Amino acid sequence: MTETDTDKKSRKMQSVGRMKEIMTGYYIDAKTAGQTGRKVAWITSGGPVEPLIAMDIIPVYPENYGAMIGASKMGADLCARAEAMGYSSDLCSYARADIASSLIDGGPIGGLPRPDMLVCCNNICGTVLKWYEVQARYYDAPLFILDTPFCHTEYTDEAKKYVRRQIMEYIAFLEEATKKKFDYDRMKEVGRISIEGQRLWQAVLDTAINRPSPMTCFDAFFHLALIVTLRGTPVTVDYYRSLLAEMEQRVADGISAIPNEKYRLLWDNLPIWYRMRWLSEKFAAHDACLVADTYTTAWCMSLRYMDENNFLDSMAEGYTKSYLNIGVDEMIKIVLEMVDKYDVDGFVMHSNRSCKPYSLGQYDIQRAVQRERGIPSVTIESHMVDERSFSESQTETRIDAFMEMIGQKKG
Amino acid sequence: MITAGIDIGSITAKAAILSDGRILGSKVAFTGYNAREAGRSVYEALLRELEMDAPTIERIVSTGYGRNSVVFADKAVTEIICHGAGAYYLNPHVRTVIDVGGQDSKVLAVNPDGTVKDFAMNDKCAAGTGRFLEVMARAMESDLDDFGPLSLKSHNPSKISSICTVFAESEVISLIAKGENREDIIAGIHESVASRISSMARRVGVQEPVMMTGGVARNIGVVRALERALGVSIEVSRFAQVNGAIGAAVIAAKI
Ligand code: SF4
């Protein structure tokens, strides 16, 4: 089926422009914080950002920046620079790209603003510890480390006490860094807004339950930026509310994300930022819509633990039980739930050499999905930012064969 | 119905022609620099050999890494599906296919109806492929065709631990320098290939009967090493190298 220009136009999402505006405004605020007297904190993507928002500190995410570097295809160059500084090519490419861009004070948007403090939560990986230590030394800024014990199966009482105590230390750290008292009422409000934002984000993702789906995971990768960076702010809530309305309208109007949705797929792991377009066109050419992914879902997965009437306690639990901080058996449960919820025909796993905690266990998950649901899967080996490790013809053969396999099965 | 399959691999291009499920002929040639040209020339050479004209061929399917460069094919299908179809054609009971070609190796689990249930491929690395063996043959200053029979004479295969082709090559060179027995080194090379492929095969799950296809299947040393590593017997058809092209021709009859 060939697509007319009008078809393409109607498929285009209106909210994209608004998102770009918000993100531009956000980065301008962050980059001019020095002049406006606001403080900037660098924080890991899975870190509890809400206390920062409550203290009016601007959160900045080197990982979001890493995604920007990847999408603007600057990853290979920056990674190579980091390697020349002595960092191993096995190190996460977000870390390599971020460290190199600090050194040259360059990259997209001319580099990130200097941090006044850094907040590192190891609920996503151990890499961030060393990465943030390096940056804290480089910028000579204080670093707070929130240590979240790994939850193989449960969040024990000991873990609960341990993390909860650190949340109080985190608050004390922020008071010290800003020389301001922490406002618990404000915190409550920010917590409420954060939960609302996450609920809306989940609702947006859930519109993909519809057949045909109004969005793909490639859209989700784009629209994710706000729930990562500005969780807990009203602008996020407004944005996702209007995005949700747009998605619901598309469903009502029968506008699908891809021209001819025949197969529905689930994506696992981070995006391959520099190949988003190629991948989305490749799958669309096979009439396959990647309707959901484990990655963008991670920013609303903790909703089940969140309680706005007891935000700080529930936040401690929610952040500790993040997707990358639980055992593989728990991950399998989540993946199977998603397979059922979005009713997918296949499972696409990005085996990401950058992100070990995400990629470890994928074969077990794959086996479980195959055993429990009998759907085919495929592995794509790559790096999320470092395009030197992407092989187009290898990836193409895998995807083509995978789609042929699904075609043989489903007809 | 008369159909053709053309398989453009990284090292060789293969063509096969089938008539109502009977193999009329097949041919192998080097791919060389120009994949597009290779497809046409191996196909035309086969037609000449069979004294057939192009118009008698009703349908053509191309496969292999150069599948999209065969512009005169009716359809391009990946080598994974074609190897499944080819192996099923040669033996309808087959459940596992191990295909080792020039630049990649793959293991397929085949459904009882010949469709592919699951597959695994080597990651972007030459370990466990024909290219790996070529590099080793160069290091050993041997002809690759002698590798199989020579390795069968070994009683004590050398240990080659590196997966990386470049490192493994220097390991081999140092084994030569140490004066290790030639047969043992070659047997060690085969074991290294077999161990790489067998872990991939286990991931997919090995069910008998197992068939090996692709150019490397002609190397009896690799086949025996794989049999030992997996604890199964492996059948190799005389059409192993052209199995992908045969599968493509089989599929061509169905589209
Ligand atoms: S290793 Fe993974 S979780 Fe850790 S910083 Fe890199 S991408 Fe994020």
C-alpha cells in the first residue's frame, strides 16, 4: 500500500511541536540558572526527582542528554573521545558520551549546564555510581548517593528502613545545598502531581491497546522526555492530558500509527537512538507496529506502589522496585503482563551492549515468553548511542527473518 | 512448475533450479566484489549448463545477504526461512538446522511443517563462521579443503581459547611457533568453531534429526566436532552448500 501525503499528514502527531517547545524552554531555564539564581542538580533517570522539584531545583538528566546525543548522531565521536581519555569501550555509552561532552564543553545544545549538586540513585545500575563520582570531582560539586538494595523478590522491612532513612538524608543534603528549609507541604503537592503525571503517561501508553494502535513505541520514546525530566511539575500533567486527548481522538477517528497494522510487537530495552527512523520504517514496511515497550513503561511501573497520602514512604518503595532493580523472575511477570495486555504477536529484544543490567537476563525472559505465550522473538545486538556497533545488514536480516517467521505462523 | 533460487552469500553465490519438486541442477561461484553481477552470472551459468532458457523459469526467489541486489527475482526471502525450507525439502523430518556460511552462522528450530519456529544468529563477529576458518587456513598456510581430513587424524586437539578471530589467529601462530602438531591445531580450530556454534544451538534447543547446511558443512572436521559438542549425530546432504538456494526455489513454487 502506498501512502498519500494526506495520509501521512493525518498520521502526524500534533503534540510533537508542543513537546519541543517545552523541552526547549526547560533547557533554556537550566542553562540560564546561573543568572536567575536557581540551582541545578544532575540526577540519574531513575532517581527520585520530586524532592528537587519541591525545592525549586532544576533537575538535569545526563541520560536524557545521552539520548539527545544519540539521536543527533554525535555518539560515536563523543564515545571515541572518552575512549581516548582512557575509558573502556565497554562502558555504558551514555556515561562515555556525557563525560566527553563535559570535557569539550560541547555536544547538542552546547553541553549541559554545570551542576550545583549531583544525585545518583543506583536503582538502575552500578555504572552511575562511578560516572557520577567522576563528574562530581570534575565539577567539584557535592554528590548524594541513594543506595537502593536489589529486590530479588520483595522489599524487605530492612530495605524499607534503610531506604527511608536515606530519603531523610537526601532531604538534609538538599537543605544544606540550597540553605533552605524543606517544605513538606510543597512536597505533598509535588508528589500528587508526580503521581498524576505517571497515571496520565500510563493512560497514553495504554491507548496502544486499541487496534489499530494510534501510537508506536517510537512515538513513546519521543514523548517520554517529560515524564523523565519534569516529573512532578504541572506542565507535565497538562502535556500528557492533551497528548492523551489526541491519542483518544485518533482512536475515535481510526487513525493508526502505521499505514497497515497487521502484526503487533513488544520492544525490550532502550531505543537505538540513532536508528529510530530506520527501525520504525523497517517494521512499518512489514506491517508491524511496535505497540509497547518495557522501557517507557518503566516511568509509570511504580504506580502500583505509589500513595499520594504517604508520598515519601511510597516513593522509597517505588524507586527501589524499579524495573532494573528487581529479579529476572519479576521482570518476566511484567513482560508477560505486557504481552497479554497489548496482545502482541512477537517480542523484539534489543541486546544493548551499553546497558548491562537491562540486557542481562534477556535470554531467560525470551525463553519464558516463548514457553508461556508461544510467540516468536528476535534479538538485535547494538548500542543505544554508539553507532559504531550497529550493523545494518545483520539487523535487517534478523528483522526480515523474524517477520517472515511471524508471517508463516499467523499468515 | 519450474522455479529458481539464488543465494548470494558473502563468499559464494549459489543457484538452484527445481522442476515440480525435483532438483534439476545447482551451481556455486564466488561472489566477488559485485553481488548484483554474481547473482546474474551464477544463474546464467546454471541455465547454460542445463541448456535452459530464462523464460522457462516461472518464478525466482533470492536469498542471502545480497538478496536485495538480485533485481530480476520475484521476491527476496531471508536465508533463515530458505534454509529451513531447503532442509525440510531434503529431509521432511528435520527439526534443527545448523547453517554455517561465510559471514554468519545460524541455528534454526524447524516446525514439523517446515516453517521456522525460532532462530539464533552469531552476533556481529566472525567467530564460528567460514570467514574464521579462512583466516585460520591462511595462518596455517593450508588449503581449507584439507582442513577436514587433516583434523580427523588428530588425537589431541590444541586448545584455542580466544573467541576473537584476530586473537585466535595469533594464538594459532604461537602454537605453530611452539611446534605443535599441525593436525592438532586444525582440530583445535574446529573445536573452537563448534563450541561457539553449540552454545548458540543450545539457546534455540537442539532436537533431532539435526542437519548441517552451508559451505562449512563440507568440512567433516567441523561436523564431527559439533556432533561431539552437542552429543547428537548430524546429517549433511550433498546439497548442503546450495541448501539456501534450494529452499529459495522451493519457496518460489509457493508464492
Ligand atoms: S548502564 Fe544502563 S541503566 Fe546504567 S546509565 Fe547506562 S543506560 Fe542507564
